[in-house]
Amino acid sequence: MKLVKYLFWILLLIFSLIFLVELNELNHVEGDPMTIKIPYLVDEGFESGINVWLVLILTLTVGVLVGFFIGMFQLISHKRETMGLRSKVRRLQVELDSLRNQAIDDDLVLSDNAEDLNE
């Protein structure tokens, strides 16, 4: 099943790259590829803008990285919670075992409820 999943993702990546190449070829203005100007990058030396396909790749990459880090933090928090619960179960198991092994006192008074009701 993992092989099919990996094959699917590789095919999706190949089709995405083909789509981006076709997008770049179709979007030419007066012979130059279409560009996008990003507000904070214009001051950093990108006055003419950035190619559309490059902006798409950067946006998807940032989205994947953000999703990866969110998933990683959730996984770490779940692992920490699981370890805490395991240690709590271990402490309770030790306490339960010690209560099971405790000797029963001989001075317990057992009474029969049926005799108490007849009196």
C-alpha cells in the first residue's frame, strides 16, 4: 500500500510540474513571462516581479512546511500526553499490587445481615 501511495505522490508531483511549465508558456505578455509583484519583496530587489510559476511553487512549499510543523507539534504533544498517562498507569498498578498483597487483619468482625433483621 505504501508503494501505491508513493507512486501516487510522484505522479501528482510530475503532473504539477507539467502544469506549471504549461502555465509559464501560456502566460507571456509581449514575449516576456508574466510576473507578480509581492509587496515586501519589491523593495528587496524584485522590482520587475517574480515569475508566476515560481510564486506558485513558493506558496505551495510554504504551505507544506507550515502543515508539517503543525503536525509535528501535535505529534509531540500527543507523545508527551501518552508518556504521562503511561507513568500514571504504572504508579496506579504498583499501588493496586501493593493493596492486593496486603495481609487481611484477623480482627475483622463479619456479621450476617439476615440474623440482624430477625432480632
